[in-house]
Amino acid sequence: SARTYEYGMLRVLGMGRWSLGAILLLQALYYALPGVALGLVAAGFASVPILDLISSFAELPSDSSFRPSAIFVTILVGLWMPLLGNLPPLRRVLFSTLSTSLDLYHKASAETTVTFRRLESLGLDPAVTAVMAGMVIAGGTVYYVIPMSFIFQDLDLLFATLTAILIATIAGFILLATLLQPLAERMVVRAIIWGPDRKFLDVVIKNLHAHAPRSRHTALIFTSSLAFIVFAGAMFSLQAEAIVANLKVALGSDLRVESQLGGLNETALSRVLNRDKARPRGERIVEDFAWASWPMWNVDPPIWTTRISNLVRFPRSYGAEVVSLTDNFLDVTYGDYFATRLTDGCSGKACLDNLMVPYKEAVRPSPAGFADGNAVLSGFHPPPWCDSQTGCAQSSFFSGLAFDAMVSASLYPAIGAAPGRPLLFTLVAQNKRGGYDQRREYLTLHLYPTALVSKCPGFFFSSYEATAAIGSPMVLISDTTYQRLFDLAVAAVKINATELGLPTSPTRRTLHVRLVDGTTAKQRAEIQNALRPVIGEQVTVTDSVYFVELTRDSVGLLMTFFYIVSAISALLCFFMLFTNTEANVRENLWEFGVLRALGINSRELVRVFVYEALGCILAAVVLGGAVGLMVACTLSAQQSLFTELPFRLTIPVGFFAATVVMSLVVAALGAYLPVRSILGRSISTVLKAT
């Protein structure tokens, strides 16, 4: 735009349009080829410390060589982007008239073009066509690709599709933000110009309007960069928090000791941990510990399986994982991740405390009062777990007893479970593991849910119905209730528990240990070494704190990468703003000379340019940050939907603040440096130069 007169003179002197176009393309390559080469060299040098940092962190050898595909893409983008960027000015130079090219007062940003076309020659509008194609692609993606990924259980395709939709959402928000850019610029300059400089408000708003066609590109780049940086930073912070939360839910506590076969040595382990707890406050490592039992069906004999259903056993019954917990379980584990969908009025740890009753009160007469629990209303009977060919003599009866428990929230949509509404709990007892004289008894009780649990540290809980069919829903009870049900099973099949050496308390599968806050890796290793002599074989010890710290360190490394990306983005935006402001100065040099003649001094003129740049950049920062935050909220909601964790918007505040500060510095320098060249010139020189 600034050299239109020069190109017009070349055409007057006889140079053809295509020769002039070739010159413009060669000029673009003149800058592109060295830029690509220097970019590759700079990338090579800049990647060495980053790769060394990643190599030392991952303990893997680093390879600083470029892949051929990376070099090919760099060259392709580095050559094609300048060529594509020169197409609009090239078209303007080649197809403009000589009178327009030689007009010194002609401004490309202020020109108005009138084109006459016949209606029948219009055809399809490109913008409308693009919108229609985008809507067709979006509809096909939502109504075909996503269901197909569910049918074929292709999670990679599902998440790739959701990512593509998310990127399209960002692009749509950015395009919407460009429409709000002029309004946001006026609001920003009205907010930042105060005091004596308020008299320049009209001048700044007029400059923003006059320079809008050129400034729009700078604002679009800033908005896109800020939206991506905020979204990506929030995404990785959210992923880190989600990984940490899922780790804590899955492992349950700071230190998890789990038996893969048989029960843990509760007496010996308690002795070691209590010995550490007895040490002075500043020396001890263990704060407290809690236990969880094996599922009840694991004690074989006398229990073969446990099942749960509604009173009419419709649509089906489900295998139940009945596990007992100690009363301090939620104090020792990560109790913040204990979540319920429905309760009988309790909340948090109180739901577990309500289950802690004495042995004699753990199982009570059922207030429902049904005489037959196998054919209530429907006539349905339990399936034949054994038949005449196996020689099993089976019988079933309703005990008329009931007990309280916390059950998985997946049973709410599956069988209509709700607090206070009785469910049928079938305990299948057997006298021996196999043989012709094996006998099984079906003991049915009423189970009254006190809470429908969607999350519990150390166990898998979910509120989705599909999880009830895939796995056995969890049922949490107290130690006394567990032992009382166990004793009922022993009595039902009439076996001698003492002769068989059956346990008199729940068999422990998992030990959860809560460590003192601030425990070091050395101290965690010390307590693990103290436990190993008494844990036996096929027992795993998991240090949850180590995995949480490792995850946070990995995310910190990723955030360092994004700091580098944001710095590079700010540098590119600086050059864009510098070039834009320099073109504005050249194009409006006479106007600035007139302003100087009217009494505006050099410092005030600089502030006018700085206010204009700040209005443009701050508006882009606000809109880009808003776009990034909206998409981050969408991602957080999607993450909460899949993981069933509480909605939590994680924003890297320091990262965002650093980006905003860099944007303000870029705006100030990008406005000051181009204006500096005219500050030392006299008013007459400036006016004569135009």
C-alpha cells in the first residue's frame, strides 16, 4: 500500500504487469528464504537446552537433530505463507488503474470499490458456501462420527473428534470477537485516558477508526494468540489437576498397602505403624492409618457370591462387591474426594459414621416385613446356581433381617436404588468349595441404602448405569455388619468355623496410611522399609505422594514450554504491531504535523500513539482472554462429565499475568519506536515531507 506510487511509475516506464508481479514474489522470497534458514538455525540452537532439560527429567537420551518431516513442513510454511500473504497486494498492484496508482493522496485503507454484476452471474456466495460446508461437516461429525466411535469403542476417534469440535469452537469465538473489537477498543480508551490527556480522547478514537482496516490484522493475531495461550495453559493445568485427582481417588491415601492374595497381617502392620505414631510430633512419619477388607465373596467357603437387586428383581440382579471399612477411613484417605449423589440426610464422613453400630445391632429385623424375599410381587425366583447334574441341594429363604450400607450411585438408574428404599441382598452360602455333596443356601436380607456414592477414595464408584453392568457395584459396610453377615452365612450352611479356621474379623485387603504433612521422600522410604518385613509376598506398596509430585513436575515442564511459546508469540505480535504503526505514521504524517502545529508537543504525540496501541491491544487481550476462558470452562465441564469430579476451573494465573504484561510491553514499544523517528524533526519538515 505504501509503494503503490512507485509500482505505478514502473508501469508507466513500460514494465508489464506480470513482470511487476514476479518482482513482488521475488521480494517475498528474498525475505522468506533467509527467514526460513535463520528460523531453522535458531530453532536448532534453542531446542538444545530444552531437550537437555527434558532428557534429564525423563532420564532418556536426547536427539537434537530435526526430522525430515519437520524441515519439510517448515520450508513449506515458510515459503507459502509469504506468497499467500502477498496475493492481496499483488492483486491490487496488477489490476489497479494507472490513475489510482499515481494518486499520491489515495489510501488503500480508505478506498471504496463499486462493482456491477448481473444477478444471474452471481452464483454461490463464497462466504455462504463456506458456512454451509461447515454446518454440513459439523452435523456429520456430531450425528455420525461420535456415535460410530461409541459403537466401535474407539476412544481415540471420540477424543480426536471432540478436540476438532473444540478447535472449531475457538475459531468461531475468535471470529465473533473480531466483530466486537471496535466497541471494545472504544471502551478501553475511554477507561484508560484520564486527567489532562482526556482532551486527546477524540483524536485517539478517530485514529482507531481510521486505522481499523490495518489494525484489525494485529488485533486478530493478538486475540488468537491470547485465546490459544489461555486455553492451552488452562487445559494442561486442568489435565494435571484431573490426573492428580484420579490418582488420589484410585490410590486412596498417601501410602497404600494392598494384598494381591490372602489377607494382610493386621496385627504386625498395626504394631509397626503404632510404634511410629508414638514418636514425638516432629519425628514421626505416620499420622494415622485405616483398613479395608476383601470383598465378602472372596471368603470361600462359606460365601460363594453376593448379589443385589430391587424387590422385584427386575430388570436383573447384580453381583455386589461388599467391603467393610474402619470408622476412620475417610479421615485417613483423601476424604475430599468422597462424593454422594443421594443421601438420607448425612454428608461426608457422617455417612460412614452412621454405619458404625455394635455387632448385635448391625443386622436388625426388617421393617418392610416381607415373608418371602424371593418372589415379592413378581414371582421371579433366583437362578439355579447349581443343578441336579452337580448334585447340589439348594434351598432359599428370606431371613426377615435388614442392614444399612452405602451403595454405588450406578444402582440408582439400574434398579431404582434410593436412600431409605429397601433392596434385596442375596448372600449365597456354601458348605464347601466343590464336590458332590456341596450344598448352597440363598440367604436374602433387606439392604437399606443410607447414601448413593459416586466417588470414594480407594475404590471405583460411578453414577453411570453402564458401570453397574460392566463391573460389580460396590457396597460399603462397617466391620461389625461384615462379620455379622459372615456369621449368618456360616450358620446357614451349618459348618464349624473353628475347625475350618475361618476368620473372626474381616480379612484385610488394603491398608491406607496418612503421612504427616511435609514428609520427605527419604521419610516415606523409611516407613516403607519398616513395613516390608511384615507384609509378606504378593503385597504391593504404593507411594501416592511420589506419583502426585511426578505429575506436578511434568506439568511444570509443560508450562515452561508454554512460557516459551507465549514469549515467541509476543515477539511476533511486536513485529506486527511495529510494522502496522510505522505504516500508520507514514500514511498520516501530514496529520501529525498539523497536530504539532496546533500545539501538541512530542511527548503528547507519543502518548496519543501509545493510547491507540493500548486500546487495540488491551481490547484484543480482553477478548482473547474471554475466549480462552470460555473454552476452558467448556473443557472443564466436559472433563467433569467424564471423570465425575467436581467442576473446577483451573487457570494458570501467573502464566496469564505474564502474558498480559508482555502484551502491554509490546503495545508500548510497538507504538513508541516507529514514532521516535519523527519526534526530532521540525514541524515544517514534517509538513513539507508530505
